[in-house]
Amino acid sequence: MMRTDRLLSALIFGLVAQAEGMVQFTFPVTGLQEVPPNQCGLAGTGDLILAGQRLSGFIRFPYDGFPWSARASIRGPAGIGKTGPIIFDLGPVGGSVPYPPWDPGSCFWYVDLVLTTEQVAQISSGLWYVEATSNESPNGFVRGQILPSTPVITRQPVGGDVIIGYSLTLTADIIGSPTPSLQWQCNGSNILNATSTNYTLQATSTNETGVYALAAWNSYGTNVSNGAYVKVWPAGSVLLRGWLYSNGAFVFQQSDVSSDNYVVQAATNVAATNWLSLQTNQAPFVFTDTLATNYPLRFYRTLLLRP
């Protein structure tokens, strides 16, 4: 019998075939990418099918990895480092259901639940996960996120501005089982070799300005992210961005591929004629004003210093 603290490092995963008219769920195969994160170790399987509002199936683990006192529950919502409240208590290992004849060496839970309409929407969005604990290791657990079959976009890409010669990275997060295929698009056209959750635009032309989106698909369906507008500016353009006020300081970034020198100036009136020069920097640079709290209003500008 394996030590019960191995429960701390177990990983649920599974893959099931879809029956007509049903939506299915499974567990991820990489522990560190689970939500919440899980230490990767022993492997188990979970076959769950959602037909209408009924969620049913088996969750199985190798017998030597889990003590008989183990209990399982379905929790949610999922979040990195976050333990959601119990939605359904699946009870102790086995229950009254006999071992499947093809899997005599495992301990398992049988799932047969009727969900509300709201719960169907939650589980279809990948917000739920399975957690197992035991009397021997009450703080030990195995977690597996319940994944929808049709791809679901859990983080939408965000656009921005970029100058020719600079780069901008777009990111989206996708869940689904089987693992979805991915394709970034610009204005509806596929981008060559852009087939991961991240796409870095190495800006070379203002013609690359447009709406970028990530398409995801598998054998059960297709989903496309929200469009993210990206503006590509000509080389030599100056962009002030990244505005941030934190801990009593005001911070912004200036982007300029020319490496020219700029003076940062400030005034308490945008129409002032007596702007105060604060600092001279070679672009690109990050400027921090630690005296910002001394003024009820303060405006900033940068001026190119000609040789």
C-alpha cells in the first residue's frame, strides 16, 4: 500500500467519446496547469457525461494511491490558488456501486447528479473541478478541472498600440477536450504559423493594423475569441502608454524606436506656458514621478531634444 500522503500529488485525467446529443467533460493531463494548480503524480481517470441536466459517470483512481477513507466532492468555481465551496459531496470511495469488472484494482466514485440550469451553464464553462481528500491526509487532495468538450475561451485577448520595429503579444486562454486546435486571425484571415495561445506581432507595416482574434476548434465544435484591435504606428512615432499610479508615484512609458533624447515636462495647467522640465531620457524609457501627490492636478508631456 502506498503512503496516503501520495494523495497530495495525484492527477486526474481522462478522455471519453461523445454520444449523440450529449456534452462530455474530462480532466486535464498536466497537473501544474490545472485550475487550481495540482502537484503531478499518480494518474487516474474520470469519465463524465452531461446529458440534458443529468451529470453521470465514474471517477477512478489506482487503489494503491488512495486510502479507503478518501472522499470526493465537486467544487467550484475554479480559480488559480482558490478552493471553491463544495457543490456536490460525492461521499466515500465506492459507495454501494460494485467495482467495474474491467478495473478491479481501483477505488472510484460513481456520479449521478441532476443539475440546475445555472449549474449546467457553470460546468459548461469549465468552472468546476473534482477534489479528493482523506482522513489520513485531510489537507491532501487530488484535483482535476472538469473540461467542456466544445472549446471555451476563458481569457480574451487585449489589443493595443505598437510602433514599427517593436512587438506586441496577444494572449488568450482556451479549455476543451479533446485539446482544441488554434489559429490566430487578422481581420478574418489566418496568420501563418500562429497556432498557439500566444501570438507576438513583430510590427513591420502599418498594414498590420486590424482586429485580431483566436479561433479554437475540435471534433465537438468551434469558438472564436473577441476581436482585439491593434494599431500599428509608423517608425519614429512616439507613444506614451502604461499609465499607472501606485504607492504615491505616477508612472508612464515612452516608446520610440529612434533612440532620440526627450525631456519630460510637467505643469499644473495644461494650457500653461511655464512647463517644468523634470528629466531627460533616451527613448524608450519609463518615467516615475514620486512627487505627484504634491499637486491636486499635474499634466505631463515629452519634447524631442534636437541636436
